[in-house]
Amino acid sequence: MVQKVALLTAGGFAPCLSSAIGGLIQRYTEVAPDVEIIAYKYGYQGLLTGDYLEVTPAVREKAHLLHLYGGSPIGNSRVKLTNAKDLVRRGLVAEGDDPLKVAADQLVADGVDVLHTIGGDDTNTTAADLAAYLAKHDYGLTVVGLPKTIDNDVIPIRQSLGADTAAEMGARFSRNVLAEHNAGTRILIVHEVMGRNCGWLTAATARKYRDWLTDAEWLPEIGLDAKAWDVHAVFVPEAVIDIEEEAVRLKQVMDTVGNVTIFISEGAGVESIVAEMEKAGEEVARDAFGHIRLERINPGAWFAKQFAEMLGAEKILVQKSGYYSRSAAANAFDLDLIHSMTDLAVDSALRGESGVIGNDEENGDVLTAIAFDRIKGGKPFDIGQDWYLDMLSAIGQPAPVAAPPAEH
């Protein structure tokens, strides 16, 4: 019988964390009001140190407020329970300790029967490691994950929480940034969108922006021209970026329209940038999961530099929508998805069924608790989809050529 559950959010923010917490609290209050709920602060960091908040009756009564906010009220961190060296360095475990055992023992000490993790592939693979450890050592705890990532790249989950909102917010961000196109002459605007290995968010952001562009009314006679406000190139990690070939096409756009706008994933072309940095003897910063710290190498600025001279740009504007997009409150689409997933997450937990909640693309898109050992990150964006090819055709960009897979 479930008597106490714990929640945690981890990894980077997405527009679903606060709402997912609210949804879980509301569902437990509805179907199992006597179940005690705690929330570990700053993700797995709080779990390792036993630092948590109690979900009081006052919080239960006003849990609906959590749907109105972005971010995570209980805090996030990037902690990998199998990276003992990093955890020792950060003072989260002692030298020689097994972090998985520390976490498992803390759950027992706190009287937890069910752990809900809300995060992306790193969070859920860490949850998988913990769930496997708990099962192997007969701890008798249930772990139920919710898929959060604005990259929408979790295998085999069709749609991760927060991704649609992030694309919508990126499109809204674009409307202000692209208004800068005639703040001078021959302006090159580069909109860098989050997406380490997956171009879904960049493509979806461009798609939502162009939906607005298509529906808007324009007045070209006074310079309010859709051609100048349009996206002129979309670059994603899954496709080869031929800078010289694209420069020829975009130079014609610059000469004709008077400005050029590029949407680019932060992970696009990273191999070229890293190779250049390493050749110059520069250190490439990485996080606890071994991922390159993309915010420190500025792919958008690098590409802007490559294109500027070839396009004859007189001014360069590089803008990043990532933090604006990922910290937004969930939109209507994501709220519906969150409610469906949190309801099933609670029901699964009460049945003692571990797994990650999601629409299983490999099983008829059924919303279910997917076994942890089937969860993987790095699902590539399908650059052959009709809507994507149609969008590229509409902006005059050639059909993409698939890039070889790369580990960033």
C-alpha cells in the first residue's frame, strides 16, 4: 500500500515542470488523499542529501496555481547518480560511497514508497539506474517518470512534455527579434534555438513562426513586407550544412530582400566548431553527463561569422530564444498532455507499476508506462517529413541531405 510519495524535477527547464508537479498533487489529492507527498529540492541533489519540501494541505488546496507558472518551484540540478567522481567533487556523497545506494537508503529513511521523476532522457536514464538498483537489492520502491524535454527526442515517446510550448514561445520571441531586420541595411539575423542533437525544436519553432507569418496581413507598399520578415534558412543537426552553397543562395536573398534570417539549432555544426577550438588549443567544457557545454561555444555566433562576409552583411544580430522558451508556463496543448500523463502516472504508481509515462510510438501510440530499459535519448528529428520539406521549399532552401550521426 502506498503511504508516501516523493517528487523531483531534474535537468534543464521545460514549460511543464511546475504544471506536472501540480498535476501529480491534484491527482493524488483526488484519488488517494491520505497519501503523504514530499518534493526533493534541486532534483537528485536533494534526494542524495535528504533535502525536501512537504506538500501541506495548503499546497494541495492551491496546487492549481502551479499550472500558471514556468520553471520548477522545487528546483532542478544536473546530477548523474552513476558519476561518483563528480558527486564526490560536489560534496554530495563521500569518497567510496555508491551514489545509487546513498539515494536508495535516503528514500527508505524518508519512508518513500513511490518516486516520481520529471525530466528528460538523462533524468529518466538516471531513474532507470536507480529503479534497477532498487529492484536488484529488494528495496520494494516504485519509480514512475514523466518525459520532459523541449528537444522532443526521447525514444520511444511521441511527444515529450513542454516541447510544443517551447516552440510556440520561440516563435513569439522571433516576432520581436525579426522586427530588427530593417534597423539598418543588409542585416543578418541568426536565431539560435536549443537542440543539442535534435533539430525538432528549431524546425517546430520555424513552422509556428511561419504559420503566424502566413496568417498575418502585410503592407509592402510602406515596407511591411512578409518576405523581409520570413525565415530564409533552417539548419538542424540531422542535415548537412553546406555553408558555401547556402551562402550563394542567401546572398541573392540579401541582395533582393535586403536582409537574411537564419534559424539554427545550437547543436548544428558543433563538430566543426569543436575541431576549430581544439586546433587552437582551447578546452571544450563538458557537464556531468559528458555533454559539451553548448552555451560556451556559441554556435549561432560562429555561423554568423562564417556567413557575414559571404553575404556582404553590414550588421549581425545573434539572438537565443532558449531560456525565454524553456521557462514559460505550459500552453493549452501541453496542459492537456500533462494532465493525461500525471493522471496515468499516479494510477501506475498506486498499482506499483514502474516506468516512464508516454505515448509509445513502438506500440500504436498508446499512452502507457513504458519500461525504463526502453527509454533512450537522442531520437533524431525526421528531416524527410512532408511538412518540413514543404517549409524548406517555401523558403527556397534545397531538400536536406542527412548528416552522419554524431555524439555531442
